[in-house]
Amino acid sequence: AKDAVYGEGSLNIGSYTDLKHCVGELKDLTDDAFGEREDSQAYNRRYQREAIRNFRHVKRLQRKGSQLQLQFQIENNVARTDLDNILKSISHMVSELPEV
């Protein structure tokens, strides 16, 4: 490699230029890689924040759903009791009617 750079005791300008070009390309690729890494980390942070926010939202909806289900069960029991009482009242009134 040293002989390629130094041709006949002097600096081989073509090899030096090629080496400089390769180092420049390597630097550009490294910069691009670090940029992609930063973008990826930023995307991962955004994704994690959104996932946590969605998880909290789902937990709130589950609690609300449980509360609504309990409320509907209570209202259903009240309605069933009211209808049973109405049915008993109607049956009692019918049984009190004189026979014809």
C-alpha cells in the first residue's frame, strides 16, 4: 500500500486523491448512519410515548366499560323488580274481580 502511494520515491497524487475520496465517502456514510440512528431513536421515543398513551386510554375505557356494565346490571335488576311488582299487582287485581 505504501508503494502504491509513493511511486518512485515521490508522492503518487492519483492514489492520494483516491484515498482522500474514499475517506470523504466513508465520512459521508458515517454521517448518514448517525443521522439514521438519531431518526430511528426519535421514532422509537415517539412510538413508545404513543403506545403508553394508548395503553392508558385503553385502561380508562376498560374501567368506564366496567362501570357502565355494573350500572346496566343495577338498572336491569331495578326494572325486573318493578315489572315483577307490577305483574303481582295486576294478578292481585284480577283475582279480586268478581266472577261473572
